[in-house]
Amino acid sequence: MAVIAAMTAQNTLGVSAVAEVSPHFVAQQLDAVLIDIPPDATKTGMLLTADVIDVRCSESKTVRHNKPGSGSVMVSTSARRC
């Protein structure tokens, strides 16, 4: 199961655009996924805004599992800014 928290237009040469997903919709996705199948573990990718990070942190407080993870990237290897 997955939740889309940000979208990118990219290929092997780099990222050409980034689009925000609203925090409200991220929360709705999380609710839908977590109600269906409780996770054994979670992993984050790109969390584009502080509001989306807040949604993720709130989820972490309500869902208990023993394997949280993070895969966040601060700056792409191509260093391209969108």
C-alpha cells in the first residue's frame, strides 16, 4: 500500500517539476490505507511541505508498529531546483 505525498516529473536525467499534494488529501489517503491493512512498517519518501510532515507525524502517533523508516532526500543528486 502507498500514499502519494508529492509528485514529480522526472527521468534518468533529473527532476523537471514537482507538484504538491494537499495535506488534507494525504491524510485521507493515510486513513484509507491504515483502516484496510495495518502496516508492519512504514517508510517515507519526499514530504514536500511542513503541513504534510505534520500529517505524517500525527499518523506516527496514532499507528503503532515497530519498524518506522525514512527515505527522505534533501537535495537531488542532480542538484536541480524546481
